[in-house]
Amino acid sequence: MTTTTENPAPTAVRLTAVDAPDQPTVTPELEALYRGFESELLVPLWTEIGNLMPLHPTTRAAAHLWRWDRLVELADRAGHLVPVGRGGERRAIALANPSLGGKPYATPTLWAAIQYLMPGEDAPEHRHTQNAFRFVVEGEGVWTVVEGDPVPMRRGDFLPQAGMHWHAHHNAASTPMAWIDGLDIPLQYDVESQFFDFGRDAISDAERVTPDRSRAERLWGHPGIAPVSQLGSRPGSPLLAYRWEHTDRALDDQLALEREGHGGTVEPGHALVRFTNPTNGADVLPTMRTQFHRVVRGAETTPRRETGSSVYQVFDGSGTVTVGDTSWSVTRGDLFVVPSWQPVSFVSEAGSTDSDSGALDLFQFGDAPVFEKLNLYRSQEDSR
């Protein structure tokens, strides 16, 4: 039998009576009341309302920038020192926001990492409740194998994967390859919902093939066309790869329509597309929103803020990014964090010498779907 005491000691609650506006007068009786609260593990709202219910979101995360060339350099060193098999599970190196106490979190809800696979290597199979994706800023030669379906990964490709799908990777090339991973690890960790299963240590010879298109693409990768045999809404997209040529064309078409005097862009010189689930038109993953921006040379976007946080990667081009009071010059591959309710804006300085599109191209992922489902999402445009 387990016994408990009615008044555990020492108490985790500590209250201090303060002489301040909107606070009760400090008296011996008030001090005694506070000691009573402490002994019973009680906290009165009047001592905490400023922290618990602020006038607008206050974030624990900081705006921060990671340089791609430095990440790749360190990942390559890890590739020669750190095995990719069980134990480490993946050679994934997470971005740690400087304001989150050393946790491997880019933001309080989002996990981002550079993953690195050496020639001929396999990353063993596993699955987890965390929703995930891969985004490729450079290189090719790796296939991710999702539920036995080999999916090629190439520059500009976005590869989503909803939770609890078996997946492994293999590098069929003669050179290493790096990409970024995004997951909702911090969110699931904080709400205590995560599960993880180990799979096979090695994929089969039948899965170690290198098709140009996965089976999922052959079913679902046709714009506006769905396979009748597979109809039915799904929480995560069954399309395992959103190819760069389609993203690139969609962005170019928006800007061409703008030049012709028609609608299509979100603001002058700023094209924006969102990756969606072909079964229901919703976000491609239930907890993460993924988008792609193209900002033409010389254009400056309107500062915009939203509840929830985002991570961006510069896919191509150069420019200046401003998050809150912080500005950076950015180039291909650089990653940066936009904390909740911090305004973000871009100035494109890209051209034909540093961008295939001649524009500043940015991949974005954030946690907006979670906030929308809870009816907590809000956005606002600020004046320049």
C-alpha cells in the first residue's frame, strides 16, 4: 500500500507579496494566506496573470540563423566519424534554438535538422507518430523507402511523410548527400503523445531499386486527377514527393500572370504556393504547413506576423531577411527561425548569377495547422 501525506514538504510553490498596483496590500494576514496557499500547492491568478494571460503572444524562441555551408561542413565530418546504424538511428543533426535551453528544438513546436548519408549507406527502418518531411536544397542519389515504396530525392523536392509509416533511406550514389528534416517532435514530446517502433535493420533487394517515380507518384502525382480506387480523405498526404519542376512552374506562372495584369500573387513581386493533401485539399501534414515563396529581384515583402512559429530555408538566390528587430543577409541553404508573432519580411537581391529563377526562393514550414484546429490562429500585416 502506498501512503501519502496531506501536506508534502517542501512545497514547489513559492509566493511573494509585493507592494504594487492592482495587488493586495501587504499585511501579516496576507503573508499568512500566501503560506497557506503554498502548503496546499495553490497559486492565485492575481499574482500570475501578466505571465499567464499576456496582451499578445510572448515566445520562448529567438530569431536565429544557421549558415548552410557550415552545417554541411560539420555534417560531412560527422559522416566520417559517426555510424548511421542502430543507436544513432539517423545521422541527423538538429538545430538548437539559443533561447530553448540547449534542447534540440528549432522552435517550441518544430524540429529541424540536416541529415547526411554517405555513399552506399543505408539508414535503418523505423516508424514514429511524429509527422515528418524531407526537403532537398542540393544533390541527388538518395532514395527514401516508405512502406516499401522507393522514392527518389532530388534538388527542390519536398517529401512529406505522415506519422506511423515505416521508412528507411539508401544512398545509391558515389557521393554524400545532405537534406533537411522537419518534424513535430517538440509538440508531441510536450503533449506526451509520441510512440516509436524499430523496423528492419536492412531493406530488401527489391526495395534497393532506383525508380524515377515512386508508386505513390504514379497514383497521386497527376494535378487535379485522383485514383478512384484510392478515394477517401486521409490525415496525411499519400503523395510522397512534390517535385521541384511543378513547384517552380507554379511560382513562375503566378508571376507571369501578375506581369500580364491578372491576379495570382499574394502581393507585387511575391509568389506563394502551399503544398496540400490531394485527398482533401488540407495541409499536406496534419501538424505542419509547408509553403514556397518566390520574391523577384528588388521586391520587398510586407512584414507579416502570425501565431505559431516557422522555419525557413533559402532554396536559391540572396537577399535580406528581417525577423523582428534582427536582419540577416542570406544565401542558398541558410536556415532561420521566425518565432510566434514576430514580423518577418524579405528583400530580394537575387539575380541570374546566384539563382536559377533569378529570384529569392524560400521554403517554409510551420505549425499553423495546429493553431487553426484549436481556433487559435491569427495573422496580421504590419506597415513597412
